[in-house]
Amino acid sequence: MVNKNSTINKNSTRQYTALICLFFLMGALLLGCGASDNQTASSNTTASTKTSEAATTRDYTDYKGHTVNIPTTPVRIAYFGENYGDLLVLDVKAIGTSTSMIEGKVYEKQVQNVADLGFPINLEKTLELQPDLIITADTDEKQYAALTKIAPTIMFDTFAPLNERLLHLGDIVNKKKAAEDWLAQYKIKEAEMWTKLHAEGVKAGETASVFTYYPGDRLFAMGRTGLSQILYEKNGFKPTPLIQKALDEDKGFVQISQEVIGQYAGDRIFILRTPSSEAQQSTEQLMKSKLWLQLPAVKQGRVYTQDIGKTESDASTREWLLEELPKLIK
């Protein structure tokens, strides 16, 4: 006789055992899926981290052909060269610069708590600052090699025209959009200034020259650098043929003798005063000479003087000159 209760118990036991096995099997599958998901998430996180790390630097090739791996957004910049005012319009502050190049500039008061790197640049002081990027106007390869041992270093053309230079700088410091916006606004203001000057008597095609003395009785006609950059803009004055030659040869300035100044002099002459007493004396002697007094611009009262530090070609000074140039040549 078959015991029904026994059969029922056996069947129940088999079903229970099967259920337990199924439970553990599903658990194992879930654990496996979970591990796989975790591994995928971990893999994605690792890949994302690596991508993030890679994005913090990039390669940049400067105008002298050096390809340098630089920070995508540098935060500790050592800047050595002219035109510090370019950084200011991009709302960038360097941790170190040659403060002697800031003295007497229209933006001098805006540059606060910036370490002095000296002139020529002091390598030890630069090292102490621990910059993450060095921007230098110095094209000496030996000096460049020494700087690269401190931090990634870029040679920067501070004599380049403003519209080119500021875009390059904006690219370097990850502020290219800010550079583009500033230049767009500047061009509008500059066009308005020249329209005003032409309405007040400046004739189309008038020529202009910029001269300055340096210690050692050295007289220079300015080319690509300083005040010339704003004077020779599209709607502005024209350079004389010899100054045009200097511009074509990418020269920032050319040294000349007093005897040939008439060959460089334009319809309007701008004299830049330097802090040197020796240079000031040379300038005074020139302006009393018979040769000088015979120049057409001198006879017509079209000679203008300004401190050289207030005629730089940086963006901050250029913006200041939009207001000051019309006052100067009234």
C-alpha cells in the first residue's frame, strides 16, 4: 500500500529543492550581471579619467617653430616681454614679469602683486614661482633652452600686429573668444576715431613718421612697433617710402643719422620722449638744428611729442590712444 502522505512529502521536497536551485541560479546570474556592469562602469570611469587627464594639456607650435606641450588653461604664467597690456584686456594676470617694462605705461596701476623677474630674466626667480607656462619675447635659443627646464616655454612675437598677436595670445591662454570679441569692439571704436580725425582736418593719404632717441645719441625711426601700429592702420596715416621698406622687412625700428631724417620725415612727425636724460638732450639738440627747422612738418606746426611708455602697441594702450590721439594732434 502506497503511503500518499509520503508521496506528497517527497514531491514537495523535490519541488522545494528545485525552487532553491532556481533561486541560487538566478542569484548567480544577477551577481554576474552586476559584476559585468561594475566592470563596465569602472572601465568607463577609467577611460573618462584618462580622457580628462589628456585634455589638461595640448600641443602648441610657436612662431619660431617650437612645438610645446602646454596646459590647456594655464593659471601660473610667467610673462617676459613687451605688451603686458594684452593680457589685461583678456582678464589674465601673470604671476611674474619684468616690472621695468611696466613702469610708465598707461596700465601700470592695474598691475599689482606681480613678481619682478628682472631684466634680463632671472632664472632662479622664475623657478621659485613654479610657473605652469612661460611666455617670452626673447628669441635667444640658449635662453629658451634654460627656460624650458623650468616650465613649458613659448616664444611669442610681441612685434606682430595687434589683430594677429591678440588672437595668438588668446589661443595660448584659452581666451580666444574673449580676444575675438575685444578686437571686434576695438575695430568699431578705431574706425570712429579716424572718421572724427578726418572730419577735423586730417587728409586722406597724409604721411606720418615716428622718431625717438635712445642713450648714446642713437636716433630711430619706428617701424612695426609702438605708436606706428595705430598710425598706419587702414584708415590712418601712410608711412613714408623708407619706413614702408622697414615695415616690409618686418623691422620694429631702424637706426638712422640726423643727416637723413628728411628722407624719413612725413607730413606729420611724432617724437617719443624716453626717460633717459641723455636721450632727452639729444632730442632737444635735434629740434634746435637747422636741418630740423627746415622740415615741412615742423614749419607747419605738425610735430607732436608723447612719452614713449604711453605709445606702446599693446591692447590696453591702443584703447587708451583712441581717446588721446585726437587730443594730441588737434
